[in-house]
Amino acid sequence: MAQANPGASVIPAVPGPSNSAAESNALSIQLKGTTYFFPGHNVATKRCNFAAATSTGIVWSPAPPMEGEGTDPAGIPLEPFTIYLSDPADNIEILSFRAAGGYFYSWGIEEQDKLYVSVSQRPDGDGSYEYEVYVYSFKQEQKTQMKQFMLDNGMIKFQYNGRSYSVKLQQG
């Protein structure tokens, strides 16, 4: 079981019925005909839980506790968002990011070489934004920050391990 923050355990994204006391606040997401349960802090943050089925497993991100959770829409995240990869044996943390204060986030998956690409933007203090791009290799279980890349019309192009890639990005 992975940990999002020290002392705060994460319920694995597992198929099947939710039956433990720890899962009493679990939210369900259906992927390819199977229902998976994820930790949920509040029903108002359900729209902030994301999951996608890949050939390597399920990439998922539970919504952290948020300021103003009882309101709709929920307020500012009180903890960073964390992205996990789950398969029947393990949860692997891919990336943590804070979505408050002007951060923007998009991601894509390159299926053939099993790469997860994350693109986040953060304010640089003068009214513009700076990009941070990371590539996570599922095969090598390694995260690499990309210094050279090109963003174009919802796609990111970059070189990784001597190969050129072009990956479609999704907002998340």
C-alpha cells in the first residue's frame, strides 16, 4: 500500500465490492465493465477523482481533502494531488503535484514503450507560466524531468532514451 503523505494510507484501487470500514468513504469508478473503489473524502470532490485503464494497470488520482469541501464546487486542495499506478499486486506513486495557486496539469500515455508524460504549469512571478515536464517509464520505474520539449496543439514532442516521441495530452 502506497502512502500519499506520511501517516495517511491510501486505499488501493481494487475491483470488487467496498466492504471494509476504511473504505466507507470510497467512491466507485467503472472502467471497462469493472467497478473500482478509490478513497473519497467528500461526495463534492467526486469530480476531482480521475482514473484511466492502461495495458500496465490503472493510473488513478484521488482527490485530496479540500478547503470548502461541503460546497459545490469544492475549494482549494489542502494536500497535493498524487497519481498512482495500480495493478493486482502494487500501488506505485508516479507524481505528486499541487493544483492550487495557478497550477495547470495535463498528461498523456505512450502505450508502446509504456511512458506516462506529465506537463504542469506554475506561475513564475511575472504573470507568465513555466512548464515542468516529466516522463515516467513503467518498464524502468524511473521518472525523468525533460528540459527540451515542444508543445503543439494538445501534443507534446520530446526525445527520450534516444527516441523521438509525440504524445497526445489530456487535461487532468
